[in-house]
Amino acid sequence: MLGMELNRTEHASLKRLKASLTRHQAWLEDELKAIEIEIADLIANCSKLDVKDILMRSVISVGPKTAATILSYLPEIDTTPKQTAW
């Protein structure tokens, strides 16, 4: 949605519309930051998730967003036996 607002702002011709879209972009960015902080806090406050997060982030190119996404879709990632993982 943020990308769509950036595109709309780029093509807006009216000053009032451009100002409104810029305010909406700022609001979306603030909301996104708040959600990212909340997700990081949830992971940090759950010892099981925190351990998994630290392990995943030790892999090159895996950052906080990638680790959080993996944990949200595959919370059981470390409980699958090796034989059934493949």
C-alpha cells in the first residue's frame, strides 16, 4: 500500500492532493514502524522464538524481517525430524 501511495504522489498534479498523499504516506510509515517494533518485542519476549530468531539471523543474508516472516509461517521449524524434512 505504501508503494501505491508513492506512485500516486508522484503523479498527483494538485497541491492539496499531493499534500494529502504525503500525510497518508507518513501515517503508513509510522504504522509500519510500530508493527515492526511490536513483532520484534513479541519475538524477544518469547524465549523459544528468540532462540530461533538468533539462530536464523546467524545465517548470512537473513535479517530481522526474514527471520520474523519464517517464524510466522513456520513456528515449528526446529521440531521437524531430519528424515521427514526432505
